Amino acid sequence: MSTTPEPVTVIGLGNLGRALAETFLRNGHPTTVWNRSPAKAEALVARGATPAATAAEAIAAGELVLVALLDPAAAREVLAGAAEAIRGRVLVNLTSGGPKDARELADWAAEHEAQYLHGAVYAVPQTIGTIESSVNYSGSAEAHRRWQTQLGLLGKGTFLGTDAGRASGYDVAILAGMYGMLGGFLHATAMAQAAGVSATELTPMLVSWLTDSFPALSTFAKEIDNGDYSTEESNLVMNQAGLATIIQASQAQGVPAVTLNPVKELIDQQVAAGHGAASLARVVESLRSEP
Ligand SMILES: NC(=O)c1ccc[n+]([C@@H]2O[C@H](COP(=O)([O-])OP(=O)(O)OC[C@H]3O[C@@H](n4cnc5c(N)ncnc54)[C@H](OP(=O)(O)O)[C@@H]3O)[C@@H](O)[C@H]2O)c1
């Protein structure tokens, strides 16, 4: 893809920031970089990047400013220290955080007459700039339209809307799902090992079963959105009994059921509230945020 080589700034040269800067350099963009520990800029400078002495100096170098810092607090701290340079810039913040963090930084950017895009990266540093990388954006539609070609160098970009918190909202939810699945996977391997089955023996069958189970998530999603949990199939009472059996088996094997017990407690709550005939998806009613 050929792009006009506008100047680009990358703030934060950790694993992600270095990969971002390398991608822009590879595609011919004059790239200014800043990192709290200057040594991390050296390899990029050897490849043509311009080092900035301060974050403000880096931000002053061009309109498009990508931020990849450890966490929202670090991003706020660094940007606040460079506030005088922010006006007229497009901040693309790829630092992981929650929707509230993104909205607060978007408001701060607006107060300083800058445009804000939040980006949630689905890649590892090695895949940035390849077809295996994707980034969800939300925030300024104008900024996304203006810079989508350049941002497209990093990976497939999807714009999710003008609420700056929306990309993070998806992101933290998706990652919560991922960690839940990892917790289940790790518990499964511990139980399998206790039964004399190695993790590598178990995993292909587990993956096959999980893969076959995935379509049920779309059915559950419709039930959750419609608030209609009626089912003729696997209801909460049946799942309560099934999960109790698995927890007992786990404990009998000496594997503490610490990843399973919270799920059982949620099912128990719904059954106790009289919803035993409802679908498993009704558990979400025990997880609703307070109004
Ligand atoms: N790596 C990935 O695959 C990946 C994928 C998706 C999203 N992300 C997100 O991208 C962000 C960066 O990830 P990373 O992998 O690049 O992390 P990393 O390698 O740990 O780098 C962290 C960066 O933050 C800087 N930093 C930390 N605290 C700071 C502070 N108080 N003031 C100034 N700079 C500070 C560090 O500077 P020093 O070098 O001076 O310590 C370094 O540049 C994270 O929010 C991460 O969740 C990463």
C-alpha cells in the first residue's frame, strides 16, 4: 500500500510502541519517537527515527500521535506533561484501559483542542503491520477518516463509533471472555493430569468440544439481549447438578474448584430466585451492573 509519508509520532517504546514505530519507518513515514528510558529509542534511531528529548517535543513533530504506554495512568501522566503541544493533534491511544479511561482522555483532548481516537490492538508486537493484526477504533470519526490509510499500515482497522469508550468496552469484555476461557482450560488440564491424562493429550479433544460449543454463544447472546431465557433444552437446574458433579470430582482429585465455584454460585442464585427452568444464559442477570 502506498501512503503519503506524513510525519508520525510514537510516544512509548515498549514492545508495542517499538513495533508501531518500526512499521511506520518501514513504510517511509518520518517517525519521531519518545520514551521515558531513552535507550529504547536507539535501534529505531539507527533505522531512521528521530529521537525527541521530551514527549512535548515529539508531539510537536507531527499531527498524528500514537500513544502506547503501560496503562491509563502512565498515558495521562505523560500527556498532561506535554499538554502545551497537544493542540491540533490527533491522539491515537493504543494503551489498554477501560471505557471510562478512554472517555476521560477524550474529554481532556477536546479541552486541549485535539482529536482523540482510542485503539484496541489485537496483535502481538511481531504481527503488527501484518494481516494477522487488527485494531478496533472509536472516538473522532473525522480523525479516523483522515488517518485510516496510515493507521491501516498497523493492521486491519475497524471503526466502532464516536463514543471514545466503545473500543475499550469491546476490548475489556473480549479479554474477560478470554481469561474466563483460560481459567477453564487451566482447570481442565489440572483435572486431566490428576486423572493421569497429560495436558497435550487432553487439549485436542477439549478444543474440539469447545469449538463445537461456540455456536451456542450466539443463541445465548440473543437470549441475553431479548431478556427471554425460556428453553426446552439445557436448563439451570440441569446445569446446577452437572456442575456440582464436576466440582465434587475435581475436589476428590485434589484439584481445588476455585475457577468453577463462582460459576456455580451464580447458577445457585438464579435457581434460588425461582428460575431453574431458564436457560444457562440467565446467569447474566446475576452479573448486571447496578443501575
Ligand atoms: N505488547 C502487546 O502485544 C500489546 C497488545 C495489545 C495491547 N497492548 C497494550 O499496549 C500498551 C503497551 O504495551 P507494551 O507491550 O508496549 O508494554 P511494555 O513493553 O511494558 O512498555 C511499557 C511502556 O510504558 C512506559 N511507561 C510505563 N510507565 C510509565 C510512566 N509512568 N511514564 C512514562 N512511561 C511509562 C515504559 O517506559 P520505560 O521503557 O521507560 O519503562 C514503556 O515504554 C499496554 O497498555 C498494553 O496492554 C500491548
